[in-house]
Amino acid sequence: MSSTLSYVTPTADSPWGTYLMQVDRVVPYLGPLARWVETLKRPKRALIVDIPIELDNGEVAHFEGYRVQHNLSRGPGKGGVRYHPDVNLEEVMALAAWMSIKNAAVNLPYGGAKGGIRVDPSKLSHKELERMTRRYTSEIGIIIGPQRDIPAPDVNTNPQVMAWMMDTYSMNTGSAATGVVTGKPIHLGGSLGRVKATGRGVFVTGREAARRINLELDGARVAVQGFGNVGSAAAELFGQAGARIVAAQDHTGTICNSKGFDLADITAHVRATGGVGGFKGAEPMATEDFWDVDCDILIPAALEGQITAARANRIKAKLVLEGANGPTVPSADDIMAERGILVVPDVICNAGGVTVSYFEWVQDFSSFFWTEDEINLRLDKIMIGALKKIWDTADRHRITLRTATFAVACERILTARQERGLYP
Ligand code: NAD
């Protein structure tokens, strides 16, 4: 017997609604494990916290924070923390659930979790941001920990935020708990290669997918939505492989140049101004026109729900690499499949970040650190191996890479669920 959750009202295209549809599509491939599928349709635990802080002007502001642990059958929770004005419980639930799938898809010994604060961090001073982060960490401190749930960076959070989280948790527990978060600065037990790991994973899976559809990377035209941690690192690697980045969009604007951007110049511009808008080496274009750009590869690397059914009909790319989590709604997925556009889904495409987070966590426990070459080699091996297994599954059942990734991941999660049995 199952029931819908009383505390969220998902729609067909909302993040949790999208995730539920993706789970429903995998059920026919789960065999007897399907009996346990309801476990994936609800989070194990969802914590909502109030975060009061004193602003620099003496006023008190309250922010809403979340930490959701979706499934812990295979190990401690793992997943990022997002600071964004649109963060809400439903979104964090979906992001946590996609972490369960992703961690299982690359076979990391983790469950899935995610956190966030409903805030526009650009409106806070550095000190206010620190106070908010520390209070949030204290509030969720009752459920996180190196063996329980390990946060990491996501949209608008970075190594500095992770350093504050690590310090706050360590002060509260009287320890130096480097393993409580990943994506930390290198001096605090961070890992070489972590900052660019997600973009690297997008590139590695993209290169494999391009090979399978005979798409030459040298000279390929790439459009990137989101030029933050993930989008910029992926763009850099595609650029090094000879591809041209012909369009980019972020919260500051949309730009294009059919000859390709100078990547060093655009990176410097984004660093100096906070976004791609106003970049001199390209033409500005209307926001919605981004989806009509002539390109071979499209990399959504911003937020969820960006590829709607209407936009899916306009996309010119042959290959879509989901750097972002949940960028495609189910109806758009169907349209792209019908149109022969190959989609490498988020739950494998952007798994490079959590994979190197896993390396960071392992290094923190052993207090022995690897070189960047070792990190990248291990990352590439895991990503290529995981993608191959997923591709074999897709070929065997004649299903999309997304459903195949869910099939591989759900089998692992539900087998663990079954072997552990129900407590008590
Ligand atoms: P970031 O904060 O570094 O960058 C976010 C980017 O999205 C920025 O360029 C921002 O301008 C852009 N953006 C925001 N709103 C937008 C809008 N309405 N339209 C267009 N662009 C917009 O974040 P990030 O870490 O690069 O994360 C991007 C995506 O990748 C998210 O979906 C995140 O969950 C996912 N992801 C991140 C990691 C990681 O390691 N950081 C790992 C896996 C997945």
C-alpha cells in the first residue's frame, strides 16, 4: 500500500514530479525488486530549520533552510548545499533523490542527500554569509557527520562555505572533522581536482557519447547554459579538445559567436563581472533565442526544468550533456528521444563532482593525499566504466540512457534495501 506525501504537491514538470515519473519509468526493469520501489518515492528524512542571523545593520533576518536525506541504504548521505532564492522543500527532495540515483549509478558507497537555504546570497555581506552558514550548519548538525551525511558545494556555495561548515561542525563536536564536508579548500583536507571534477565528468561522458554517434569533437560547436563551476570547467575541456563554444547563457545574459569564444578572455570576464553578460568577444542575444542556436552539443549547467517540451522541439544539438541536475522535464525527454537527440542524463553526466568528493572523503580518513593526476585518472576510469554499464543496459532493454541509469542505480539501492531488511 502506498500513499502520496502530504507535504508536497508536485506537478508533471516540477522537480519532485519529474523524479517520480523517472522512477515510474524504471519499474518494468526492476523484476522482483519492484516490490521495494515505494522506498524511492519518499525521502527517509526531511529537516526544515529556521536560520536567524543578525545583519550588519543590526536587524534580525530569518532564512529557511533544509537538509533532506532521501535514502541511506547504501551508506551515509551525500549531496550538496544550494543557496538560492527559489530553494524549497520539493526542490531539495528531488535533488536529494537524484543524489541517491547518481551515487548508486557510479557505485559510490553513499546514499543521497541535499540541502539548501532559501536566500539570495548576493544580497548578503561576506560576514552575513558566514553567520548564516554557521547557524545553518549548527541547525542541521543533528543529522550530518562524516559517517552520517556529508554536504558539498552546489549552486552559489563554494570552498569557503565548506570551510565555515567544517569549522562550525568541528567546534560543536570538539574535533577536527575534516570528513564532514567535501569541496573544502586544499589546506583543510580538500582534494586536488575537486573544483573542476564535475565539469571534467561532463567532458569525459560527453567525449564517450560523441564517439558513439560519430561526432568529432575537434571543430564541434558547443552551447552552454550556466557558466559557473560546472559549465565553465566543461567548456574549458571541450575547448582544449578543439570544440568551439559558440553560445553561453547565465543569469546576467545570453551571448553568441559562431567562431567560438576565446575561453581565457571569457573566463577573465566572468571572474571580473560575475557573469557572461557584456562580454566583448561575442554578440548579445535574446534569452529565449538560446534554444535555437546552431550547435552540435548543448550543455545545460544551470538549474532544473530548463529544457521544456517547447524548447526541446527547437534544440539543434545532436547531443545534450546534463551538467545541471534535473534540467529536462519528462515531456521534453520524450521529444528529444523521438527527434534522435542523444541525452546523457544528469545522474551519470555530472557524477564527476561527487566521485572526487568521495576521493576527498577517503583521503581525509586516511590522511594521505593523492596527486591531481591520480585523481583525474581514477575519475576517468570510474566515469567511463559506469557509462559503459549504463550503455549496455540501455542497449539490452532498448531504453534511454536516463532509464538505463535509473535501472542500474535502483537495482543497487533496492538490493541493499532488501538485504538489510526492514527495521525492527
Ligand atoms: P554555480 O553557482 O557555480 O553556477 C550556476 C550557474 O547558473 C551560474 O553561471 C548562473 O549564472 C547560472 N544561472 C543561474 N540562474 C540562471 C538562469 N535563470 N538562467 C541561466 N543561467 C542561470 O553552480 P554550479 O555548481 O556550477 O551548479 C550548476 C548546476 O550543476 C546545478 O544544477 C547543480 O546542482 C549542478 N551540479 C553541480 C555540481 C558541483 O560540483 N558544483 C555537481 C553536480 C551537479
